[in-house]
Amino acid sequence: MCAGKTTLLNYILTEQHNKRIAVILNEFGEGSALEKSLAVSQAGELYEEWLELRNGCLCCSVKDNGLKAIENLMEKKGKFDYILLETTGLADPGAVASMFWVDAELGSDVYLDGIVTVIDAKYGMQHLTEEKPEGLINEAARQIALADLAIINKTDLVNESEMVELRGMVRSINGLGKILETQKSRVDLSQVLDLHSFDTKDGIRLAEKLQLVKTSQPHLDKSMLTITFEVPGSVSEDLLNIFIQNLLWEKTFKNKTGLAMIVIRLKGIFSIQHKQKKVMLQGVHELYELDETSECWADHEPRINRLVFIGRNLDGDILKKEFISAMSNKDCVE
């Protein structure tokens, strides 16, 4: 959507940062802006599949963005520190993220670090407020909702009041993700890489972040928003699984207007019965995972379960009521 994603990737691929980074384009396509700009920077030589750059980075295109295809590419060209997979502007990053997340469990050397989205400061509000037919989700809002890092680019093209409005909109959609503001896609790579958003290293940071996240108010009817609440005590892991599955798989929970609550990103920290370590919940679309973190509950630390839901048609009061009810339903556990 012309937000500056190509400029960001070009910067990463050509800057001297002493990191071996592979950028894989989901669809190169004929006349790709990134392909053209990088081909020119390589003394006019045009590579049909590979663009190997002087700083040790690599740019390539793949038709199959499956993990096996990417692993095969890496075998051909050697080990890389990081792989950035670029999806098209209209793609659902959650589907790609879920694929890598599952494959990481199978012992792959490639693991999902985080989801990054780039937002055009000048036209971001226009994209986010675009009317969609009934039942369809705004693509820009969905990408922000799924992001661990949102980069608002071209901030020099808007005034402060416009930035405040856009920043507020992004935060209302995703109260958990980090926001970076920049011009011409110039970012500190240390803030883009090593996010650890999908592994237990994020557990301690997540526990701290969840205490700061607030429930947001939707800017538009049925728009994406963030819901958060906390419940004291220790919960049954079996009952917790049933609650999550009813929410993500069965979609049995409805808001006050009768609409099914659609959760596309879910995070939480839990005190599980008979476990000393804090347990982290991660969810994307219908895929979720409960993992023990390395942090134990302190002897005098209050055991509090904290949850954050990002999605559409959400009602925090109803979700909290359903959670408490589910955790008390002993009949569901054999």
C-alpha cells in the first residue's frame, strides 16, 4: 500500500550492519520495485532468482513460501542470521505466521521471531477507515492487529494532530504491539530483529507488558480492538484449554448484539494448578499454544491470570464472565 515497505527492505539489504539477512519476497512479480532498485544497485546485472549484495545479504523470490522451500533456499546459499519474509500488501500474515509456528515445533532451525507491519502516516487512517462489505475484515486493520511491531513511516508528511489520531487508532486496534515512528523507513535494526514474540523468552517481558495494556474503545463499529482483563487464583489447564478452544475453534461466545466474537491474536500469562512456573499463552487465528516460561511464581507473589484478546466484535465483560464460568466448571474435566 506504498507505506514504505520496499524502502525498508532496500535499506536492510544495502546498509552495512554486519548481519547476514535473507529477504524472501512472497511474490516478486514482473516489475517489482524492490527487484528493480536492487538490480540497479548491482551494476545493472539482473538476477532472475537471486540478488546477492555486497554486505552479505541476499534477496530472492519464491513461489512456494512454505518452510521446506525456504529451508532448501538456505541450504543452497548457506546460513543466515535472519530471514525476512515479505508478504503482499493484501495478504493475511497470520496464515504465514501459523505455518512457521507449527513447523518450528518439528525441530526446524527456522523459527518465527515476530510479525512486523509498515503503516503510511499520510494514508494510514484512510486505509483503516475504508468501508468493507458485511462480514469482511479491513486488511490494514487485520495486519496491525496481528503485528508485534508496527512501523509508522513517512511521519514527516503529517502534522502532530494527524499523528496523534493515527497513533491512537493503531493502539486501539493492538494495545500489545510496539510502535516505531520513522521517516524514509530508517530504523534501528535492533528494534526490528530479535523480537522473540513467539517463544518463552517473551514470557517475562509479556508478564510485565500485560499489566500495562488497557482495554481500548473501537474507533468504528465492529472494528478491531484490544480487550484485557485479569482474574486471581490458579486455574485448571484442562479447563483453560476448553475455554480457548470454544473461543478460537467453536466461536461460541457472542457479544450483546449476538455477533460471534472473532479473536485473531491472543496472549496471556497464567498460574496453572500444580505448576510452579508461569505459563504463557500465544494464539493466532485458530492456532494456540500453552508453554511454561522460565520464571517461577514467587512465594508471596499474587497469582493472577492476565489475558489480552485482539479481534472483532469483542466484549470484555462477557469474555471475563465466560472465562470465570469456564474455570469453575468441574463437570468438563474427567
